[in-house]
Amino acid sequence: MIKIYDAIIIGSGAAAYGAADWLFKENITDIAIITENRLGGTSRNTGSDKQTYYKLSMDGFVPDSPYKMACDIFEAGCCDGEKMYLQAVNSTRCFLRLCDYGVDFPRDKFGGFPGYKTDHDNTVRATSIGPLTSKVMTEKLENVVLEKNRTPIFDNRQVVEILKDGKKAVGVAVLNTETEAFECFYAKNVICATGAPACVYKNSVYPESQHGMTGILLEAGVRLCNFSQWQYGMASVDFRWNVSGSFMQVIPRFVSIDGSGNEFDFLNDSFETAEEMCSNIFLKGYQWPFSFERAEKSSRIDIAVHNEIQKGRKVYLDYTKNPKGFCFDRLDEEAKHYLEKNNVTGNTPIERLEKLNPKAIEVYLNQNIDISKEKLRIAVCAQHNNGGVYTDNNCETDVKGLYVIGEAAGTFGLARPGGTALNDTQVGGLLCARHIKEKTQIHDFNIPCADFDKYKEFVIDSGVDYSEIKTKMSACAAFLRNHEGCAALLEEIDRLLTAYPLKHKSLSDYFYDKDMLLSAKALLETIIGEMPLAGSRGGAVFIKNGQTVKENPTYRKYLTLTENGAVSFVEAKPVPQTDEPFEKYLNRT
């Protein structure tokens, strides 16, 4: 007899476990989790100086409301106001649940939750438990889901296909990476919580274990929303980690080294004075993502780092020395006030970091990297996909019964306050669990059979190396986007996909490479279809015929949808307002 679950959840990060727990709270308990690597993924393996969780202000002293929070995120442009309100109005419930599960967010003596300013934000909604916020979130949720709720988890299963009955998702086909056998899992609902298509870039802060499955979702028939809108920022590359916040606020030295070992204090050339340079390094702490609007300000640093790497040099942060020309008394008032307020007046960047955030140093020590003695190699890396799969307010895609939550979903627009992604992992699970509970359950559907015969004669050998595609994506389709380069790369990927399948090292690599090519193709199609009209904006500069295309701000009012390679624009819904009387809700049946 074939087992049919009420819901299958793909992934094993904060979004996946959050969804499983919300389903249990809705008394939907016949569920299972499928993951290709339980200990992999972004939630468990990435962070920053003090990884941020963004929520409604709860310190008791700062006026705030869900409507205000939604408007603040919405105003950046290209995002749906109703979805932003859902993010805001459900943030407190999701946040306090994490506190109940043991995520020990800081509190003041009155029980309030103090906050701080994060990137793309002027409030104090941000909170953190340190560099490993999402890791601890994942572990606490995992303990509830696997130990308390006893949800079954099927590890080492790589999803290769969404199974459908007509236009409805009814399960998944997977490759068991231990046995190399194909298996099918059937369910009334499928929830995808697999993160962004981290596979498309070489320069990436995503852990190597993070891949995503956007290509598979595209094959299932979903649309994409704002897929071109990514967030890029500086990160260490030997150990992938964001160097935001405290890493910048202590004002380290930037240095590049050529093949002969010569060192260059290259950043001085990008600013008129050393004082301006040092103040902008400080500002990078909470202006860490590259921003086209700051391309002549703090984001000049990202461009300078990128240009040095294009020269064939390696770029490092040096915490043992101050930048050339550094003088504490000549910093701008914002930087001086912040550092003095926190008693961070050491003689070197590492001394200042030891005072400001010693946990940030420990992150690297745990990887056998001692930044008090050695330089830290960096690059400008892909960090977050603000877009993704298009979903409705219940997180359901165009394929009925197929939900996408977390970073895989196209929730955010041009810019998002740091930490909203962690709030999103929890709200998304709540919304789809509530919808699954409320909708009429369809118990009968045709059981489709996945066609695995086409792989029986598959030749496994050294295969084709597709890593060069990732290198080219980082060169022409990351935060600096060249129209001609994107067009040429799209033609190359089309040729590769036309010739697919080719020989591969393994069945697993066959599906990984195909997913990467499909995801990269969709990204290039979106860039080419959107950016000649909308111009440079958000986290990217668009260059055509050697000239930077200026932003057309009219397009901030629209979402960019991609379907079968075609791009269209849909007007974004505003943040909702209501003056309905309380009794309407009190008397609701």
C-alpha cells in the first residue's frame, strides 16, 4: 500500500523545521521531512559578526506597529505590501515561540528585548544572540520537531522531480545518494524550504553544502518573482562568512597582494582622504550589502575590492594594522560616538574587535584562522536572493499544493533590512501551515510514476566540468552586470542544456549541474528582460554598451515576474489598512 502523507517538507534548515512545527500546532501530524544533507544548508552553516533577527520592536520604549514595520520594508520598492504586512503582523508570535524553545535573545532588566540598527534600516528592530543565531534557531527547532514531535526525517535524499497530477503537486521523486536508487514520496501538500539557488555563483558566502533546487521547481511549472534582485556583500572565502557589522566597525586595513607578494593599500585610491575612507569602512558595518545608491559612498569599497581581484590580486582584511592614514580623532562623529560609547578605542583593529565583539574572533578561531595574526582573504560574494519563486499570500505557488517558503520564495524586493530573512523563515511556515489546515483536503489523486528508465543507460565517467559557468556568472551577472556578457553567457548555457544529458561523474552531479544551469539561465533571462528598462538599482549596477544604465524609479512600483524566459511587470499591492470594528472579529464564526 502506498503511503500518502498530509505534507512533505523539503529541507532541514530553520524554515523547514519551522514549517513542521507549525503544522503540528495545527494538528497536521502525518508529515515527513526530506533532505539531502541534514547538517548542510545555510541556516546551520552561515552567519556574521552578530547575525541579525529582525522583528517588531519589543524593548518597551520605542513606538512601533506592524503597519509601520511593513511600510518600512515596502518603501524600498518592488515588494508586495500585503506580504510585508504578513511578515510584520506575525513577527511577534514567531519570535516569542523561538524564545520559548530556548533561543536566548538578549533582554533588559524589565524583560524587554533591546535592539540595534541593521543594514537598510533606521529603527532598532534588530536583535541577535551572536554570530550563530540561525544555527541555534535551527538546532532548537530541530529538537522540537524530531525529538518532541517525532517527525520522521529521510536524509541523503536529493529531490530530482516534483510529482504532479495535472496541475497539482502530489509528491517528489528523490535520488537516494547512499544507494543511488530512485524513490518516490507522495503527499497531499509539498513544502519546499531549500534556500536560494546558491549554486549559480563562484563568489558566494553560501556554504558549499547549500545548493537549492530552483531549477527543479522551474521544471514543475512555477513562476519567478524579482529573481534578479540579489544581495551581495564582502565575505571571507577560505571559510565562507560575512564580514559585516563589527568586522567593519573596528575599521580594519584593506590590502591586496599580487603574485610576487607585493602589498597594496589600494583602498586609499578610492577616497579623497584617509579620514573619508576610514569613516566609510566604519559605515560598512550596517551598510554592508552593496547598494547602487551608495556606489559613490560606502559601496565604493565593494567596487574597489572587485577591481583588485580583476587585476589578478588577492584581497585581504588585516586586523593587525590600521588603514594607511588612520586617525581616531579625525573619524566622523557617527563613527567616533559609536566606538567611544562602546569603549572601543584600541590601537589596532583586532584590539577594538576584542572589545566590541570577541565572539566574532572566535568564529574564525574555530576554523583554525587566527585573525589576530593572519590576514583574512575576502571577495564580494552573493549572500541572499531577495527574489525567488512567486507565491501567493499563503506561500502557495502556481502549482496547487506546492508551497515555497524561506529564501527560495520571492518575498523581498530591492532592499531588505538585515535579519528579515530569519523572520521570514518562521512566518512562511506559519502561513502555509494555516492554509493547509483551512483548505479542503483532497484525499484522492492519481499516483504518477516518475520515469527513471531514461537513466538506465546513463554513462558515468569524468564528465563535464560546469564550474566555469559559476565563474562567469560572478564576473558578469553579480553586483556588476554587463549586458553583453550576460547575453553571451545565456547563449552558452542554452547550448549546454540543448546537449544535455552529458556524461557525469555521478547521478547526483547530473541533477546538480542541470539544476544550476536552469537556475543560471532563468537569472540571466530576468536580468536581460528587466534591467535595460529598470536600470541599475538595489544590489546591482547594470552596464550596457560600456555605459551604466541609470535607474528608472517608476519600476519600483512593480514586481518582476519571469515565466518560461519571458519577463513581465505586475504592480505591487500596497500595505493594507483596515478600520474594521473589533466586534467583527470577535463574532467571527
